[in-house]
Amino acid sequence: KSFNTMALADECKELNLESVIGFNGEVPGGLQYTSCGGYVFYPLGSIIVVRNISTGKQAFLEAHTDNVSCICASKDNSYLASGQESYGTTKADVMVWDLQQTIKNCDSGVPHAGGCLVHRLKQHIGKVQAVDFSCDSKYLLTLGGQDDNDIVVWDVLGGYGICGSPAAKDSALCAKWLNNRNDRLVTSGNYHLKVWQVDVNAPKIHAMDAKMGSMQRVMQCISITADDEYAYCGTKTGEVLQFRIDRDDIQSYNDPDRIRPTMMGYTRERLSRGVKSVACVVNPATGNTNVLAGAGDGTINFVNPKLNTIAGKSTKVSGSVTSLSVSPSGMGFYAGTNLSQRYYVDFKSFNPELRGTCHYGEIYDVKFPRGCSDLFVTASSQDIRVWNCRLRQELLRIQVPNLTCNSIDMTPSGSTIVSGWSDGKIRAFYPESGKLKFVIGEAHLANVAGADGCTALCVCNDDDLSPPWRIISGGGDGRVRIWKVTNSHQSMLHSMKEHRGQVNSIVCNRDGTQAVSASADGSCIVWDTEKGLRINALFEPTIFRHVLFHPDESQYLTCGSNFKISYWDSYDGSAIRVIDGGEAEMTSLDITATGDRFASGSGDKTVKVWSYDDGLVLGIGQGHSGAIQKVAFSPDESTIVSVGTEGGIFIWGLP
């Protein structure tokens, strides 16, 4: 045996991140236009994506250590600010970015060029709830989350705090500067709305509560009219509240309040599951301000100044509407939902046009059809999706509600997508239509003693166009089963129970006579698929996550929770080499058809390309904000696709 630590080749390069498919729709106001109207920006896990609308080019802002929780851009297009979540009493960072440099990186095709981070601000504990720039971009407002609940005003140029205060007795959920004044802002949340006066010279910040009468509402989003006369708030109970937000300047303690913010009215029509987002829109013909209201059930209503829905101006999209951003041209608006869908809606027709889709939960598997580099398939919670690798577009969605797809594979001809699900069933689908082809019921145990259904599978290299052909599956119960598939039925040929833990990976050799299963019990077992018997076993003190055959089938390659990648002799099962794979659990492997290079994904959020013979790292890709679940080479070996727990699909160019 030879045991090495991770070694970098002299020519080790950074992998070129060509594109990212992903959007965290759970972030309130997460999808926004830049003030020039040529770009949109949105969060994906701990990174921020800035995208050119016309060319589709992207740039990435990477400095956050955890998921981005809020985001905004200055009105002069100079800066972008973002806040994040953190754990326990750890301070959550606020990042201030150079938006102009980011746009240059985007248009020049170098998304990782850097030079964008201006300030890293630390003040709030646990979470940053909201951020916003003043109208002149001199000041930045930050609002802490539930465990912090403080409001702080920062000097943008100097990167230091000017003044701050507890936001309210109860939780504050949103905050906005006025559109024409840099000394006044509005916050709202649980049963309150406050208008704040800021004196940066004193320095001092003073709040005045709005008069709401007997109205008690939780206000979770806010938008202010262009003339700063009114603020509109969306509530959890489905109304839009209208407030007049004028107030006195800061006075001495003896002077009475003459002008106080006051609630003026509310919509009579309640939207289902609450109002999640609002946006003010000026009608150029009349000068009146109308309000877009996005609801938890996907409804988007256009409300007039009298707080009535305008006839014919209502539509519905998929998921809760968490973002509404009006185009600077005034022709339409973007809507983002918690199901990570991005829609564009034209004001005239008010018909939603789907502009972007992606997974909204963890992605568990990714596969290319054999011999086809233009398409790949991903498996996630409740669905399987087929993507165009060149255009970065979703082509097909196969939905199975309330279940999770743990693994997928395709037949050699590409005529069938075979998938393993959390209910223990194996489902096969037609790739063109997404229609169900067949189901193998109770293939593995589900919801029994922690078993998670069918957790791994592979299709043998049989001719599926001339049945029968075979599927090998593994489950959370530790069983490995071989299935025969004909045109009329599916039957089990063998059931092997030697693993004592969940089967995480299965791979079959070229002629289909042998298969290797990797399990969480620390063993990999080599099976005779004809007889259903064990041929050999590999043992290591780790939770095996993935196993591969080398293309010449002389060796196996494994990875697991011990941070190692191991080479094994396929003849006697002895360990040949063990190399250090990274700084966290190694989760996935894939190898090229020639066997000279392989790729790895791990819990340290990096994709690595290795030289097989030397065990040296040839390229490193950093960009994921969650653990990587799977990596896959395209058949032409020009790209790598990696998927992670944050729901992002990352497409990398090989060095």
C-alpha cells in the first residue's frame, strides 16, 4: 500500500465555471432588477448570481459563509449589499459589493475575476433580516433577525456603523429607506410599523410608531411610493395595508408630536396564505400609484389607489410569490416564487411568462445519457428533470408528489429513465413525454427501521431494445436486488442481504456479469449477477458513499466519510493506494471513458479533477454553497456537472 496526502499537480488550474442553474426563491425580495434594467441578481445558497438578461452571461459573488438571507442594490447601480444567516450567537456578515465591477466581470465572461467585495460588516447575531441603501447610496440600513432585532445605519464609503437602535419590542421583518430622503426610513413587522428619523451628525436615530387603531397585523413586506407619501405593507392574513408615513423631525422631549404616521386603509379582498411581496408602480398615464401584491398561493393582484383589484389584472403562478421587481422601463415585472420559478409578466397582457426554472430542494443524483453530451437528468425532491446542457434550459419535468427521488439511471439506448424513490418503488419513465412506463412495487423497504426506500440503482449493459434487460437496486434496508424487465412484466431474479447498512452506490461492469455495491456499513461487496452470490468484499472503517469500476475493470475506486479516495485491486480486493480527497466527507466520483482522469465531489463544497495514475489534483472548482451530492462527466469529456444540497446545478469546463 502507498498512503499519500492530497497532492496538487504543478499545472493545477481552477475549473472554469461556465454556468449555474439555481435560485433560492425562499429569500424575500431575492429576485431584483438593477436600476439600469439590463441585469437581474438573485441568491443561490451562499453565493449571489448577477445575470445579463440579453446575453445570459453570469457573474458570481462568493464570500458568504452561509445562506444569503437578504439582498439589495443601490439606486445608482454602484453597490450591492447582502446579508446572511449564521448559527447560534455567531455574528452574521453583511457584504457590500462593487456592482459595476461585477457587471464588468459578467460581460467579459470571467465570472470569478474578483475585485468585487468592498466591505464585510459584522454586527447582527444569528441572521440579517433586511438590507437597503439610501437614495443617494451614502448609507446602508441593516436589520437583524429574530435573535438580534436591531437596526443599524452604516456609512457605505467608510464601512463603519453610524448609529443603531432596537427595532421594536416585537420582531421587525422588513425595512426600507424613503425614495427621496436619506434621513428617513420605515420598518414593519409583528403588529407595528415605525417611521425613523436619522441624524448622522448627532448621531441619533428616532422612531415614531404608526397609529393603527384596533388593527393588529403581522406585516412581512413593504413598498414605498415614489413620492414618499405612502407605504404599502403585505400581511400574513392576506391584506395590503396603506399608511401615510409623514412625521415630525426629531424634537425635544417637551415638544408634542404634531404629525404622526397613520394607517389610511386596507384591501377588503384577502389573498390566500398571506401577502408575501408588494411593489409600487406609477401609472404614467394618470400619475397614480398602483400596487402589485404577491400571495402565498401564487396569486398576483394589481391594486389601485382605492385598494381595489383592477379588473383583468390578476394572474397566478406556481408557488408563493416571494419577489416582485418592476422593470425600470415600466413595461413589466419579474416575479420569483419559493419553488424557484422566475416569471416575467407584461403589464398589458398580465400573462406570466416562465423565464427560468430550477430545483427548489436538494439534488440527489445527476446522469448523462450514454453517448449524449447535450442532455443530462437530475433527481430531487418530488421530481426528475431533463436539461439541455448547452442552452441551460429545462426540457422535461416528471413529478411524483410527496416523494424523493434518490437515484436515477438510463438504459444504454436512452429509451427509459429508471429511478429509485423514497417509498421503496422503482419507477421507469419515457424520456420524451415523461409518462410512466412501469413500476416495481415494494422493491425495497420504506419507512421501516429507518430504511429510506430505494437508495441506489444501475441499469446493466443489456440491450434494452431486445428484452429482457436487468436493473440492480440497493435500499436503505441493506438489500441488493436484481430485476428482470420484459415488455410484459418485471420480476426479481436475486435478492442478496449481506450489507448491514444503507446501500449508497451500485455499479455494474461492461458485460453485466459483476456488480459492486457500496454501503454505509463500511463494506463494498462484489456480486456475481448471474448467480446472485458474493465474489469478494472490501472493508474499510468508513461510510462508503460511492464506488466505480476503472474502464479496464482492473481496479475499483471508492470514497467515503473518512475524507479518502481508495484504489482497490479487482482481483483480490486489496487496497492499492489511499489518497486524501479533501477536508470533508467525499460524496461522489466519476471517471472518464479512457480512465486517465476522474472527478470527485465532497462535503467541503469543492469539485476536483484528478490524474488517475498519479493521484494528483489537476483542477479545482469552488462555487457550491452546500455539500456536493453528485458529479458527472459529459460523454465528450468537455464538461462536468455537479449538484449539491443547496439545489444548484453547476456546469464546469475542464482544464
